[in-house]
Amino acid sequence: MQRRNFLAALPLLMSFDFKILDLKETTISSNGYNWKTFYKREGKVWGENWEEDMRRYAMSGLKAFEPGIDTPEDLQKLIPEMKKNGISMPSLYANSVLHEDAEVDKSIQNILKIADLAAPFGCKIFVTNPSPIDWNNPVNKSDAQLLTQSKAMEKLGKELKKKGITLAYHTHDMELRAGAREIHHTLQNTSPEHVAFCFDTHWVYRGSDNSQLAVFDMLKMYGDRIVELHLRQSTDGTWDETFSAQGDIDYSEFAHQLKAKNIKPHLVIEQCLEAESPNSIDVVTAHQQDLAAVKQLFG
């Protein structure tokens, strides 16, 4: 960034402190996707019976939950069961289609309707991953589509801010293709005031050809915009059954660098399973261990 551009941006950067989101520092959540993968291994469907699912979730010791929500109706069904089990919702996750003009308004309106239900329940962070063109094949968005997407993200962030919610940009591995042009374009062409960063460390690791260096470089580049972390560990490239500080990513050093930079993001466990992952414990026990490890690591 040129010096004159940096100086011009200073008032904007100083106008929003991503480190202060009115969240309890001790609140640790789990994303719903990891529970979905454990349930799949058990031959069950996560979200099919929220009464039973939230009962088991509470058994893990977790007091907060980041659900993946598609529609307002989905959230209406979930919130009563969360309340019944004393589970809060500091953040939630939803996909969106923001690179196609015909889909932008529909996606934004759906997210805002979900946010209207989430805000009174204490939600402060709305995580979205703008959907790729193809989830299964390496098809990159065009420059025009990326411009549409970044403008849509800025617009959505402004609208959510009016509701007291911070928009957090999330990525998987595909945004790291082609020199990570999608992730860099989005974060370079949206304002820190309206678009924060949900740093999913392992997707950056995997999307950079299993590079721990890429994870730490991303922290250097966008640390000041991080409001949330998705935490997952692997061994030799394969997702572990439980989270731990040591593995393919040195989370002890990562936590040290966060502390040194005074970055205090919302912590979300996303220790998912894949076909080659170990199979030794049940979902509740796994998340009990995850919670203990994250508490010990991040204090």
C-alpha cells in the first residue's frame, strides 16, 4: 500500500476495533459442521432432531454454538432448543452467492432475515463464505465476478452493522487458488469498518499446498481484521479426531503471536472428520477434549 493511501485509510481503520465485540472472553463455540461429520460416521443426521442434538451438545461442556443456517425457518426451530440447554449463539454461519448479480440481492435479504432473528438472541458475528462457482471442480471466478462479490460484501456488512452484527468473511481452500486472488481481492477491496475476517486456519493451510508458512503469513497480513478463528488440526495432512496444539500447524506459536498482537478473536472449534481420520471416540467425548485443549492453549 502506498504511503498516501495508508494515511488516508487510518481514520477508517481506527473507527472500528475488531478486538472489542462485547463477547465474553471465555466463550468458546463449536461449529455445527464438525458435529455433522461425527454424526455421519455414526449413521445419523445432525439437525434432524434439535432437541436430542442440543442435549448431546450440552453434554460436551460447550456453552456456545455456531450453527450453519440456510433459512430463517431453520433458526426458528433451533433457538428454543438452545435456550432450553443454556447454549448461547455469539456467532452463526451461512453460505451466500455474491458473485452473480442475479443472486446478490436474494442472498443479502436472506442473511438479513436470519440476522433479525439472531440479533435478539445475542449474535454479534455473522460468518459467510461466498459460494464458489463449483464446490467440486477448480473453476475460478472472473475479475468481474470478484468485483461484484466485494461490492456485495461491503453492502452486506453495512446492513449488518446497523443491526449490531459484524460481518466476517470466511474461506475454504478454493479461495487460495491462483495466487489467493479471491481472498486478497475481497479483503483488499472491502473496508475494515464493514467486513472482518473469520480466519479458518486449516483451510488456508490446505489451500496453500499444506503450508504452515501460509497460515502465519495470513496472520501477518490480515491479523487486525480477525474477529473469529475456526480451529482444526491435522497430522500429515489428515484431519485429527480431536484438536491439539501440536500437529501440522503449530498452534502454540500461533496463540503466542495472537497474544503478542493483542488479537482476541472469538474461538470456534471446527475439528471435522474426513474419510482417513481416526475413529476411536464418540462426538461428545471428542468435543470435551477439544474444549479442554482450546481452553488450555488460549487461556
